[in-house]
Amino acid sequence: MRPAYLFAETAAKFTSNIELIKEDIRIDGKSVLSILTLGAAEGAQIVIEAAGEDADAAVAELENLLKSGFPEVQAAKALEAESDNA
């Protein structure tokens, strides 16, 4: 799974409106295409904004996902590298 897809999939679990902000660009945090167009490489400064009844939980979970370095993505890359070396 790619990071943009994983982020959007996680964001979609919440009813709140979720937006990502990078510099002066604001996008829908539930849209894979929008996340891809944001061009946020590793280490980029991103602000997560959420509005709705589960906004605090959404921001906390998404922040943890970003800080974790997307462990599912890392595991998939490791498996891919293993199979390439076999």
C-alpha cells in the first residue's frame, strides 16, 4: 500500500472533514489524488485540520500514522526487496 492511499483510507474512517495543508496549498485529506498532487515528500511540514464530531480522534490517528513512517508501507517494501533477492 502506498502512503497516500493508506492516509486517505485511514482518514475515510472518520466522519469529520479532514484537510491537509502544505505551505499555501489546502487539499481534501480523504482523496488519494489530492494527496498525491500535494507533493509532500518525506520530511515535509504538513498541517492536518479536521472539523466534526470525531475531529480530535482523526487528527491523533493521522498524526500517529505520519510519525510512524507508515509501517505497513515499510513492511511491504521489505517483502518486495526479499523477493527480489530470492
